[in-house]
Amino acid sequence: MVTIKLSYNTQKGTTMMQTTSWKMASTVFLFSSLLFSACSQEQKQEQKREIPPLNVQTVTVQKQNIPIWIEYTGTTKSSSKQEVKARVNGILEKVYFKDGAHVRKGQKLFKIEQDEYIANLNEAKAKKAVDEASLRLAIADVNRYQPLVDEGLAPRATLEQYESKKAALKAQIMGDKAKIKKAQIKLDYTIIKAPISGNISARRVDVGNLVGPTEATTLTTIVQDNPLYAYFSTSTKDFYLINKYKEKEKLYAFIEVRNLEHSLRLNGYIDFSNNVVDNLTSTVTMRATIANKDYQVMPGTFVYVNIFLSDKYKFIMISPEVIFNDQLGKYVYTLTKDNKLKRSYIKTDYSNRYYVSVSEGLKDGDRVVVSSLIKLKEKMSVNPTDVTQEQGIQAILKTNNLLPKKI
């Protein structure tokens, strides 16, 4: 009995010792974990405090004279469109151009059979030669009879007959000259020439067909696209502002075609505005005349028309890309004296896709952040680099050719 009790107590003691050892190990592990966690948090806090300032680029704004451009959408149109028709009847014999080619004014396009018109011209010339011979005879008769009549040796009636014949023959010769000229014109019309320079369409009549005024057939069409017209519409408000602030009668302008791999730009000027307001749209139609020497833009193309208005007024201008919006309005990030970010709320007036006029919120000398925009936060410390020379408003004007040219 005694032996059994001793054996039981020994096992129980061993179990209790094991339990105590496990609790001590757990405590040590927990303490170590907490210590490690605390150290890790301290290390993270130290790492956060050691983050270097963000590198940003800034532009220093200044109120200065800025060229004002107004942009509209418009459509190009040829400056002239001519339908080429035959002015005399005949069989079409030759075609001198290729469909779709560029032709010059006066260039031969078609030839109509000429035999009949050459014959008519020769007939008129022959009639004139006969009448000129008769006139010479009449002049000789008058010269011969004049002294005889003066001396009373011949009747005056005969002299008057010769003088009348002489006058009639002169009149006939004048008629002959007119008939020759008419015959020559008709012969010339057998060679159909380009009335203007431009791009020619496909021929509408083939060789061997009868053409002429009685057929009322258009042989082809020529479109003159240099210069090229660009028509657009302005609101009545803009129209009056343009007339109020414009510096010249012919305002400098350019058009852009942007639906290409590279934007295409052509220069010109405004030379026309309509004299009535469209009742349906309350707009006024205007036109820009554009130099299209290389025929890069075709009539009917959708374009952006930019008009230069004036450069006599001062503004603070910034790029539209640096402007943010929230519930309080528009703002930009500027720098404090100690190079920390600050939200500066602004009010804007005139704007286009190149720059925006700031009427309130910025002053001369303010540094506006223009890079790393998605990383910016208020009161963040930054390391600024001034890029006004490269990205300021004057650089934008030069890069986009917005400095007005003399017309």
C-alpha cells in the first residue's frame, strides 16, 4: 500500500513541474514578442522620420503681357470651285490630264474636233481678202475721178458712187474682221483649258462622245484649295469682343488638324465676317483665309481655328494641367518660404487649352508646383527646382508658336 502511494505522488510532482516550466516559457516568449514588436514600431517610426523631401519642379508666376488667342471649331472650304464645260459642239478627241491631278490655270484639259472651226476661220479670212481687194479698187476709182470732177470733166454722181462703194467695202471689212475673230474664238474653244489652278476631279466624259453647249455636260470639276477658307461661328458676345479689342483689320489666325498622328498647322488671317446674326443659333459666321501651298488640308476638313486678339494686356497665366478641383473650388499647389506645400485656391477668367488666366489667388513671385502632381499633399516638405525658363508661360508660347506674326 505504501509503495503505491509513493509512486502516485512522484508522478503528480513531475506533472506539476512540467506545467510550471511551460508557463515560464510562455511568459518569456510573450515578453520577447512584445519587446520585438516595440522595437519594430520604433524602427518604423524612425524610418518614417527619415523620408527625404519630394523633388518637385516649380514655375514662378508673374503678371505680364500675354497674347490672347480665341479658339473655335470650323470646316474648310475651297476658295473657288469651277465646273468645266465645253463652249462649242463637237466630238471629244483628247484628254490631257490624269484624274485627281493638280492642274495650273491655263493648262490644256480637253480637245474637241477642230476641222469645222478651222474651215469657218479660213472662210472668214478669205471673205476679208476679197473685200480688201475690192476696197483697193474702189479707192483707186475715187482717186482717179476726183481730179476729173474738180475740173468738170466727169459727173459728180459717178464719183459719189465710187465713194459710197468705198465706204461700204470698209464696213464689210470690219464685219469680216469680226467674223474672223468669232471663228478664231470658237476654234480656241476646242482646246478646253483650266480656268483656275487646283485639284481636278475625274473626267466625266470619255473620248468619242459629243459635247457642247447643247449637251449641257460638265466635263470635270476643279477645286482651288490654295488659299483655303475655314468657316466658323462665334457667339454674338465673342463677336463684339473681337471687334472691340482687335488691333488690326486682318487678325492673325491659324488652323489645326488634330485627328492625325502629328497635329497639322497652317497659318492665315481673318478676312470676313457676316453682316447678319443667325436667328436660330445667335452666332455670326466668320472666315479665315489660310495658306495651303502644299495642299495638305482638303476642303470639308474639320479644324480648330485660333484667332489672335491682342497682346496689350497683362495677366497671370498658368498651365491648365496643374489645376485641381475639390468642393471648395479650383486650387494649385504653391510653396511656402520653408518649401512646404500649400493649397492656393484660385479664380480663373480666360482660358484655352494652352494656358489659364488667374484673376485671384496668385501674385507675382508665387511658386506653383508643376510636377509629381499625384504625389502632392498639403504641408509636405519638398525639394524644389525652378523650371520657369523651360515650362513657364513664355516657354509655352514659344513651344506652341503662339507668338503673333505680322501679316
